[in-house]
Amino acid sequence: MSENPTIGWFEGRVHHYPLRVYYEDTDFSGVVYYANYLKFCERARSSFFRLVGFEHAALWEGDNPIAFAIRKIALDYKKPARIDDSLIVRTSYDRIKGPRLFVSQSVWRGDEELVTAVSEATAISPEGRPRRMPKNMMEALGPYLLPV
Amino acid sequence: MSENPTIGWFEGRVHHYPLRVYYEDTDFSGVVYYANYLKFCERARSSFFRLVGFEHAALWEGDNPIAFAIRKIALDYKKPARIDDSLIVRTSYDRIKGPRLFVSQSVWRGDEELVTAVSEATAISPEGRPRRMPKNMMEALGPYLLPV
Amino acid sequence: MSENPTIGWFEGRVHHYPLRVYYEDTDFSGVVYYANYLKFCERARSSFFRLVGFEHAALWEGDNPIAFAIRKIALDYKKPARIDDSLIVRTSYDRIKGPRLFVSQSVWRGDEELVTAVSEATAISPEGRPRRMPKNMMEALGPYLLPV
Amino acid sequence: MSENPTIGWFEGRVHHYPLRVYYEDTDFSGVVYYANYLKFCERARSSFFRLVGFEHAALWEGDNPIAFAIRKIALDYKKPARIDDSLIVRTSYDRIKGPRLFVSQSVWRGDEELVTAVSEATAISPEGRPRRMPKNMMEALGPYLLPV
């Protein structure tokens, strides 16, 4: 029984982030509201970063402050999730190209794939300009990227 | 000074929905959180429907209850919106094919395009099965679709 | 047909802010999720400020940057709001005491009072320390306060 | 390394629910947006219920469907939480009186108390009418209530 919030785990290069569907996630039609999957995906990406050693706050307040902004995302809603569902978000960081990070995610309930999300994030400075990821981040993420 | 909430207006076949950025929409990086544009887009699509004569509640409680679920959406984040910004969401309903509705949206601050969203909605029954839109809805939406 | 987002209006010292209930506001039980009334209240308070001449962004970036943080709020949920409802948030700024602003709000659907919210806000510096409101703000808010 | 989402644990009669602060929870002022503590509190109350054997979905779909609606809540914001913070929500179910459940909650970061929330929930039928909690729920909650 851990006192720490969920951070998920890796299976190979794929991060797994478990989450529960609460009232706040649903809408009157009885299913999870479509925007909330973007929250689930962001929690998973942040947990991926934390697990390999990086926190938003520290990155944002360091000497070369950076944050990650999503530039593009394409979502495919296959099946709806419902209140009380126990879900897993699978995240893989596929490629890095300059300041850009290419991400594949999917939301699962058991062995049912509910939603897929393919996105492109960019590392940015506080002024919003694209910024190369620092070397230690590149090295930490390296083992999780797709083989070239 | 109207007592009614904003419903927007049409310019040709394009619906325009104005909205303000509030605290709730932003995140600690200072800009609008990426999931919240999906809320803006949904407010705009709902207002489009309302302006041509359809309300979610009435559709959902009628004899042939239907709701609209987004099946696919692709977002392109070009520039960030910030607290207090006055934005316009432009929405066009491009095509209907069986139960499917193809939608193009964009979020503007003055003459700057901030975000685009291309989506596919499906009319569904309460059980989640695809359902053709009722005839009166087809007729009401007809004039706003792309010419064939 | 205004191109500007809703800002509401005053009737005497009471600000009125109209809003629509969208999908995002509801939960699977069919009514507005309880946390979302805090969003409605904040939109109304921000619009009150804007209507008397103050914007968050300008206050936060000025020479003596301030923002408002809610320190206490007590909510009473009397009746639920539902999808498509047209609501009005009534806001009065009752008293100012040093950095503290005492606020009374209520959410109405027609002549039904749905929710009341009594709160205490504090003007704070970016470091989070209480800060007296600037003189021009005191003067602008003066006419809307309860008579002493 | 559990595959299940966080459900928290009891220390005596007090439920402890750990959570992480993500982007979605913060606003442009750099801290957690005030409405989001209500989400945290609801996640904790739902997890309390789940841990003693009750799920929203099952309660809502059973023979005598009930859900819980918050009727009153009073929040005291003492200190702000920030991005990446690891928080614990402590929840105690103090008393049951007919359909009403009296709840005390607080949000902690280590040994700092950030927010307190005192609320009154009511068990309701799908039509929104107050309904006594079923006997098995009374028995399950009994050991966690304040001694009479």
C-alpha cells in the first residue's frame, strides 16, 4: 500500500498508466466526455517523464527552462469508457527530431482498445519558442524511442 | 443587453461562436490547456445546432432519441490563447453521410488562427448504436452543408 | 448580434452573468457536476471586474501585480441544473476589508434559485502574499459595495 | 507495481487518497484552480465507497438505484498546491442521518494542510428524491462513523 500517487510502469518501451473514471470525467450521455481523454493522455505523458527522471516544475524553473506543448494530436474514439471503469493508458515516445517529440498513446479497458491518440509535442522556452531538449533528457529518453 | 447566453451567429454557412478565456481554461504555463479547445469546439457545435432548431435535451428525450458522439478529431495547435482573450470559434458542417457528420472548426483571436479541428461525429442511440439523423434535422442542416 | 463574448450587466449593484449548460458541465447522473458551479461563479466574478474596468492579465502584469484568490467559499446546492439550461449568475461584491473582498453569488434558472455561494477573496501578489487593492480599483468597486 | 488505479487506504476511520497535481489542475496564476479541489474530494469519497464495497455504477443500476449528491460544502483554502505536487486527501464519514451523510475532508502536502472541505451529501433516487441508504451500506459504513 503505497503512499505515493500512481506513476505507472514500463513494459519494454511502453509506459502503462492506470486510472479510474470518476464523476468529473463523465457527461450526461453516460460516458466519458471526449475532451477528458486528453487529460488522461497528459497524465500518462507526465508520468512517463517523471519515471525517467524529469518533473515539469524542475524543468520550468531550471537554468534553461523548458516545457512541452502539444502541436498536433489526432484522436480516434472507438468505444466509450464509463463511470468506475479501470483504464490503462499506454504511451510510447517514438521519435525525437530537434525540439519535436512524436508520441503514440492508447487507452485500454482490459483488452479493449477504447481510444488512440497520436501526437507531436514540442519543447518550448517560457516565451513559447521551440528549444532543443537538454542532453541529459535526450540520453534518458533514448532507450524508449523506436529503434532507428 | 440580452439576458440570453451567447448562441453565436452565421456568416454564410459558417457559424461564429464568441467566447472569453477564463481562469478555468488556462494552466500553469500561462496558456489555454490543450484539452479545453475541445470544450470550446463542443460549445460551438451545440450552439450551431441550437441556432438551427435542435437542443441536446429534446433530441435525447424524444421518440427516437439521438445524441452526437465525436468519433475522430484532429487538432492543430498553431498559437496559444491566454487569459482574458476574446476568441471566436468558426464551425462549418461540411457533409452528412448516413449517421456521420463531418465538421471543420477553427479558433480565432482577431485575425490570428490559433487552432484548427477537423472532426467526424456520429449520431447515436442511447445504446450507442449509429442512427440516421431524423428527416427534419437533415432538412434543417442541408443549407449549411458544402455544395455537392 | 454582438461579436463579443458575454460580459453580463448590472441591475443596481448586482451583476448578472448569463451562461448555457454544455456537455462539459454535466456528469453521468444527468445534472451539472458540483465543481462546475465554481467555474460559473468565477466567470461571473471575472466579468464583474471586466465590466468595471479590470482585466486579470493587465492586473497580473502591471507595476504592482495582483490577482484574486478565493480563501473561503460555502456552497448550497438547492436544485440541479441540466444540459441546455440557460442560467444566470448573480454576483454582488458586498464589502472590502484590507486585501479581502466578500462576495455573494447565486445561480438562477428563470425564477428558481439553484445554488448559492458565499465567498471571501484575497488580493495577492505573485508570491502569494496578501496585498491591498490599488486605489483606482477601490474607487471603481466602491459604488457596488453594500452601503456602510 | 500494481496494475490497478489508486484506491487509497484507511488509517483508523480516516481514508487516505494520494494524487498527483497535473497540468489540467493548475491555472495561469501557477497554482491549482480552486474548483479542482472539489474533484480531488470527489475522487477520494468515491474511493472510500469503493474500498468498503460500493461502486457508483452498481448503485445506480441496481433495484433501488441511488447516487450521492452534495447538498452543501464549505471550503477553506489555506495554502496553494502546485504542479507536480504529491497530495493526500483525508476523508472521514462522520455521521449518517436519514439520507444524509456528513463528511470531513482535507488535502495535505506532506504535513501541510492545504484545504479543508466540510460537506453534506444526500442519497438520492434517479428522480432526485432523497432516499435512505440501503441496510448493507449502513452496516458497511457503520465502523467508519464517529462514535455516538
